[in-house]
Amino acid sequence: MKNRLRQEILQKRKELSEEERQLKSDKIMSTLRSSERYEKAKTIFTFISMDKEVNTYPLIEQAWKDGKKVAVPIAKAKGEMYFVPIDSFSELKKSGFGVMEPEKEREDRVIPKEGDVFLVPGSVFDKKGNRYGYGGGFYDRFFEQNPYIHRIAVAFSFQVMDFDLQVEAFDKPVDCIITENGLIGGF
């Protein structure tokens, strides 16, 4: 059930035209940027979008213009993940996982603090904030070690189900979801 639903939603996302993806992404990021949470945040923790995900590149550029630090993930073996600051997209290279990330040798880790913006990717969500990622468990393990993080998912509205997802004890929910139609949960 979980894998079938994930594949179904990812296929639907893949079928988005680039114009539609960008239009919906712009609405999502506009909601985020106009929030008090974004205004007050000193650091924006974000994933680097790929495969028709909500486009995070414009948000990253805006955060730099706004004088904020931007931290992105590095995934290591055994499901470990940590975040490092970037000042330019030129610092990113395609990893073995197929995602754009900084050099794996970097150790200048940034730890999320209260009040930072922390964006979470995912394939499928429900209105309670439960999420299916992409199957690696990187974010769930990171949240296990950093439970105080206020987790904000950015997703297209068709990725949010009207029914409760079947989740495991180790699956960590998000606090809110921003879609092109607005906000779900506590921001």
C-alpha cells in the first residue's frame, strides 16, 4: 500500500508541466516568505529540489538576498544526514543518491535552533502531518536526534491525502504543510 501510493503520487508529480510546477512552487514559497517565521529566521534549512519537487532554488536565492544563512543536507552511509551552509549553487555536485549536495568531506555542520525555518521533502502526506519520504529514512533519523525542530513540509496539494497514512513508530510527522492552496497545520 505504502509503496504503491508513493509511486502513484510521484508519477502524478512527474506529469506536471514545468510551467505548472513553477506556478505552484511560487505560490508555496510566497506563503512561506511572507510568514513571520521566515522573517525572524536567521537560518533556512532546506533540501535542494529535484525530480519535479516543489522548486526550492528561488527560496534559496531570496534567503541569501535577505541576509539569511542557508543550510542544505549531506547524506552519508547508514542513513546519517547533516546540514552544512552554502553561499552559492556552484558548491553543489550530484551525489551517488542522485541529489545535488555539497562535498561529503565538509564537516562545518549547522545545528537547527529554535526559530529557524526547516523544510522537509516528501512524496505523500496526510492532513495530520504524517509523511512518506522516499524510503531512505534520513529525515526520520535526523528528527529522532533533533526532536525540537519545527518541521515544515512543502508539497503540491495532490500530495496531501484526505485519509490517514499508515505509518510506523519511527516515522516522524511534520508540524505543517504548505501547498499552493495554503497552509495545513500550525505554522
